[in-house]
Amino acid sequence: MGGPLVDATQSSRLAVSVARRYDRPMVADLPPELASLPRWGFADPGLLRDELTALALAGTKTTTAALLVELELDGEAVPEPGAREVMIDSADRPVAVVETIECPVKRLADVDDRHAIDEGEGYANAAEFRVAHEDYWNAYIDDLRRRLGDPSFSLTDDTLIACQRFGVIATIDPDTGSVTWREPASVAG
């Protein structure tokens, strides 16, 4: 596999996926069974989210990672297998339904090559994944420290990471809300 999606001169923040969940209303009208689902988008709205969303819709990106402490600060639970969520684009429009296949919590040092490669962002191994993700998370570590009330919080081998494996089980036309179902998400393995 080649290098990361972005070249070395761009911020490494552009090579990282972190899911952020939202509770705001949907833009398009969705069927009732989807309208009540939680929604989320990769990273922050913008170029990175658009790139990662396109990778997920193409089936190239099937994993993502989040700091467990950040999920806890945001009052979010680690996604359970079978959990469904609506993925949004940078304009907060619903674009897909994703289903969690698994979401083990691992030490940062224990994130494996398979997870890194399946992020679909060009990481050849877990070491490349770690460098890019640490750069991303360290870009807002002062905010995490403030929220935690712990000025010494830092990323270490023991930092816990939620390693979500997901499948896109439906696509949503962001303008009309029309849903096209795919096959169910595959079992990890």
C-alpha cells in the first residue's frame, strides 16, 4: 500500500479519522427508523471529513479510532456490535447508515497493523497510524487537559483507544433522504 492520502507537507491532521457524534436535527427527511439514530461524521467538517466519508462510502475505509477519554468526556459510550448510526458529511447532511461490527478498546501501543491499514488512509502499519493520530490528538491536547482537569494528561502507550470496525449498510441521498440498502456489515475476521 502507498503512503498516506496527503503529502508530507500538509498537516498530519489531514490523515487521521476521528468520529464526532452530533445530536442536531437532520437536514433531509429520513424514514422514521433512521431519523432516530445517532449521527456522526469523521473529524471536523471540511476537507478531511469529505475525504474520509468518500473512503468509507467506497468501502476503502472500514475502521476508525477515538480516544476513550474523549468519548467519556462527551458522554458517549463505546459503540456496541450491531449499533447503527447515520454518517453525515461536512454540510451535516446524512449520507450513509453504518453498522458497528466491533469496537474493542485497546492501548495505543496495541493498535495493530490490520486496524491501521483498514482505516483506508494509506497507513502501511500501526506505527504510521500512531504518528498521524498522535499529531491529530496533540493538536487539541490542551483542550482535553482542560476538560479533564488534568494539566499533565498526555498520550502514552497506555492511552486507551476505541478501535471501531464498521460497515456501510445503506447510502442516503443527502438531498432527498432516499435510502439504498446494501448487504449487512460483515463479521470481522
